[in-house]
Amino acid sequence: MTTIDRPGHMAQDISPKPTAAVSLEPILASVRNHAARTDHEAVFPAAVLAELRRSRLLGLLVPTAYGGLGGTLTDMLETASSLSRECMSVGMIFAMHCQQVAAVIHHGSDRLRDELLPVIARGDLYLASVTTEAGTGGHLLTSDTPLTGDPEHLYIDRTAPVVTGGSHADGFLITTQAPNAVSPHQVSLIYAHRSQIDVLPTGDWNPLGMRGTDSRPLRLRGSVPAHQVVGDHGCFRDVTMRTFAPFAHLGWSSCWLGTASGALARTVSWLRSPGERRKRNMKSELLLSRLATVRQRLETTHALIQHAASVYQAAHHDPATPAAQMLLNTVKVMASEQCFAAADELVELAGLRHGYMRNAPLALERAWRDLRSASLNYGNDRLRLANGTLTLMDQEVGYA
């Protein structure tokens, strides 16, 4: 059982509780209604965010002691996957918000949790992540941005080339160098509310896929109270190893699996429709082999996510061990490759008219474009290099 000891307070239980009953169907209906426009116009799904606020799903991970739903990591992964069956942009927006919430829960001070978690639980605080920099790319553990301040305030002037949902966020978790840092590896994570800073778009968002995330570049400038640091100054590596990376890799992977699973479900329903059954040989070995291969890719990905999530949630587990890091990196790499390969095979199976056309009801072309981003979202090459180094540290070849 995890508790928070507060001066003058009884230790407060923040262990995950059973998730309150929340119907996803109204949210999924909204996602379905807006998915085509979200993709075609590359617009943020504001109506869906409103549903997420109303349902209090933005507070899924917030402990019940703070008014949240008390959900688990498993609840988060299942929800992100369900949303991504309809629109991967929405699933990723939700998963990345939950990653930020988890960082506040597990690394924020008592004061910061008291200030933020009840607001998140009410649906009034959508959090965006500001961790990319022009000089470091998506490398989380270094920063070129200095952080200045005094005992009362921290002064931020930060540019980021990619900020998912940043133009619509109520608050941000921002990486910078720690105050008085002597190395770019001394990184701090700072919370800033939109009212405390100027949020200035510095470019547009017009990608191949993931068009609804509105991940345009931003510049953030302003002053925040000095207590709004998440974790200790200079110790973002610990936040990353224990929370940021696990929630990112498992959350993203669940979104990719949901997107590919939705594509397969629509394809199977189409193949089983009376009109298609009349004109197609349903015993075709090529057809059955392709379907089996797609299902195999998704079953493998699902099993790997489930295993890694159970390992991460085990009470005795240390997510910073080399074996755990390799497992989480492997989940991300495998899910990104297998889910995109599954979508690619479904496009091949459905053909030019039903698989490749942008206005086809199966929406396989959109799933293909969205999933093409998966290997680039914290690049697979970088994770393979990390796993290669970690492999050399494990002569016994142990597993998490």
C-alpha cells in the first residue's frame, strides 16, 4: 500500500482503487463523429476533449482521495486502446495526458498534488508534455534550456518543436536544465499553468498521420512559483525511468494496438457482409493466411503489453533495472513495427478501392498513415542502441 505522509496529517492512502463506472460509449460516439474531419482538416478534437472532461476520464488515474476515479495503469491502457480503435489521435492525446498525471501523482510534492489533482479529477486540467527541443530532439534526459529564478519564482523561456495538444492544454509539464546546472543532463520537470505563461505557436501542424493531435511547435515564456517542480531539481532521469518512460511506451503501444485492432475488426466485418461473401472465396488460402498473420501480429503485441504492464505494476518491481528498461523499450519497438505491418497487410488485403482510398468506409488508409508515425515517436533506432548497451550489461541474459 502506498501512502503519503504529510506534516500534521494522517498518512493518506493513494493506492489505486476500482475505477468508478464510466460509460465510454458517449465518448466513442463523439470520436467516431469527428474522426474524419479531425483527420481531413488536421484539427484538434475539441468536442471529444469536452466529453473527456465531462466524463471525468481526465482524472482516471487520480486517487479517489483527491476526487478522481482511482484507476490503474491497466484501466488507462484499455481506455487508450478503445479510443484509438476509432481515432488514434484521440487515444494518444488521452494517453499522454495520463502520463503527465502519473508524474504528478508519483513525483509531485504534497503541495503540488493538493493543488493539481482535485482540478484534474474534475476534468478542468488537461496537461500537455513539453520535452522536445530543437537541439536534443526527443532525447528526454538532456536539455539546452536554462532555468533561472529566485527563492520564490522560476523563470521559463522554452521552445519546443512538438507539443501534442499544446494549443489546447490548460497546463504543461516542461523540461529545462536545473537551476545552476553544470551539465545538460541535469534536467528538471516544471509545472506551468496556462495562466502563468505566454503560449506562442511558432509553426503549423500538417503531418502525414496523427493529424488531430495538433502537435505544433510552441514557445512558452513566464514565471511560476518555485514549488511547481515535479521531483527534485536535476532528477528528471528518475521521473523518466520510473514513470515517464513506462507510461509512454505502454500507453503509446496500447494506442497502436487499438488502431490496428479496429482496422482488423472493420475488415472482418466487411469480409463477412453478405455482399462480400457472395463474390469472394472465403476459403481462399491467401485470404486466410493474411488474416492469420495480422491476428498473430496483434496477439503478440497484446501479450507483450500485458506482460510488461504486469511486471511494472508488481509491488516488488524496480522499473529502473536494466531488464525492465529493455522490456519496456522492446514493447515500444515491437508494437510500433507489428501494428504498422498489420495495417499495411490489411491495405494489401482490401485492395485499392477499399484499402487505399481516403474516403473508404474501412478507414484503413488513415490507420496506415497514423501507424506510420509509431516508429518515429521516440525513434526505434535510439531504443535499439539503448537496448544494445543494456544487453552488454546482462551477461546472464535475465528477464523482467
